[in-house]
Amino acid sequence: MHEVCSDLSSCSPVLIHLDGDIPGRGEITIERRGDAELIAALRARVEDQARLIEAQALSLAHSRKIFERASAVARIGVWECRLADEALTWTDAVYRMFDLPVGSTVDRETTLGCYSPESRIRLDVLRSQAIAERGGFTLDAEIVTALGNRRRIRLTATVECEGGRPARIFGMKQDITEEKILADRTRYLAEFDTLTGLPNRTSFYGRLNDMDREGALLLLDLDGFKQVNDTHGHMAGDACLAQVGRRLRETCRHTEFVARIGGDEFGIVVDATIGTPGLAALAERIIAAMAPPIAWGQGTFTIGVSIGIATMVHHSSEDLFAEADMALYAAKAEGRGTFRLAAPAK
């Protein structure tokens, strides 16, 4: 007979009989009913704990799956760098961001090599400052991935301390390439004319208001454009405007600001002081640039341009525009295909 106790704090000894007469078998007899019930209760508790742990493990796995899916959709990954040895830890999304195999070994120096020179310099400055101040930072950076893809990422970082000393820096990385493209596209649509690729009316007036007080303004109106639309249709008119935009960019590519300000009207802001001879020479180059025929379909058509010029001296931007507009109408009245300078201000 042997004595065992299942609970030292509350149980009296349990007597167990072992029958060894039959080889390979034993019989255990529990002599106290209370102890048997206690053991059953303990087994039930263990089973309950096992079920709870299994349920929590399933819940954790499910949460992690949701996190990974959300990270993939949002293109956000979590990263950590241990400051003692610069060891990196990434989630799957960060690996994909850099076009690296998920789970592969990464080191900080190789990772930094993916950043553009400007972004790397900025990152080093912000990181050092954050570590020194026990703070954090946010940076929009440009990277070239392991596969040569150019991406824009938004990096957030927070320094964590242990015993008052910086121990690690961690945060998130988000692929904002599409966001950046959309923002650039939105800004382009707000500032540029999509047909000609030239700055639009809004950009033109902004530049006009900021122009040099010794500059000048040229207003252009196409001659014969209405006939092109009426004879060949609006698609031909659009092709004409696009070609005019290309010719103006080429002719005025050095110092002048060229914009489409509406319909077949264009404006050129000249900041530099080139004097009346220089303005006249510029106008003549523009008129000559518009002379060659424009191909359309199986044929061609021609247009011309009339130009009005006013200088900025003693003028506000509003007065300057009005003076150039009057000079433009004077050029059209002269038979078109020419230019006129507004009378000097008194």
C-alpha cells in the first residue's frame, strides 16, 4: 500500500492498492471518494485551460491574418531597429515594399542603400535628432527597390528607452507611391493645361502678380483658329492648340514663362529686362514659328498669331494686362500676323 496526495494543502492521504499478479497490468484503487472528485475537478480545469489557450491561439492567428491583410491593402508595415547592434525586424509588408524575400535577413546598411541620396541625408539627420531627444519623426522618402522599382514611402519612427537610455527605434513604413502620383496629378490639373502642357490661367495670373517690376507681358491670339475649327472640326482645333504649345515652348524655352490663358489665347511673362529691341525680336521669332503648316489627316492647315506687348515699368499687373490687351487688338486691326507695343507709360 502506498500513500499519495493530490493536494497537499487540503487532502488526507489516499490509499492505493497495486495488484501485480497479472503481468503488464496494474489496478489502482482509490479509497476515498472525495479525492477522486478533486482529481476529476482538476482534470476538468486543465481541460478548460487547454480549450481557452487553443481559443486564444486561434483568435491571435485570426487577428494576425487580419492585420497582415489590412497591412497589404494599406501597404503599411511595421519595423524595428535595435540600437545596440542595428538589428532589423520587419513585417511582411516592409519586405514587399523593398522587393525582398519575406523573412530574409536584412541589415540597415543595405537598406539605406535603397534610399535616394537626398532622402538618406534627411533620414540620418532626423534619426540622430530623434535618438538624441528621445523623440520621433515622420519622413516621406524615395527608394529604389532590390528589383529597381522606384517608390515613395512614408516612414514614422519613435525611440524607446530602457533605463533612461535609447534602446530601440521602431515605427511604420507605408508605400505612398500611388498617393504621390495622385497628388502630383491633382496639382498638375490645377496648374497646367492638359491639352498643350503649358501652365494654365491660374498659374499665369500667379506668375503675373509676382513678376519682376522691370519685366514685360506678351499677349498672343491665334489668327485663323476659328476657321480651323469650323472647317476641320474640334479635333483639328485641339491638334492645332497642341502644336502651338510645342512651338511656343521651343521658341521661348530660355527665360520666358508661357501659359495658355483661355481658348486660343496665350500669355508670356518676361522677367528679364531685354528692352524694346529684345521684345520685338522675341515677337518676330514667335510669329515665324507659327508660320509652318500643321499636318492634319491627309492635308494641312495654317494659322498665324497676333501679339500685344506691354512693359511693367510704372504699371500694376492689372494695368499691364490691360495695356498688352489693347496692343493686341491694335495688332489685329493692322491685319494680323504682327505685333504692337503699348505706348510707354508717362
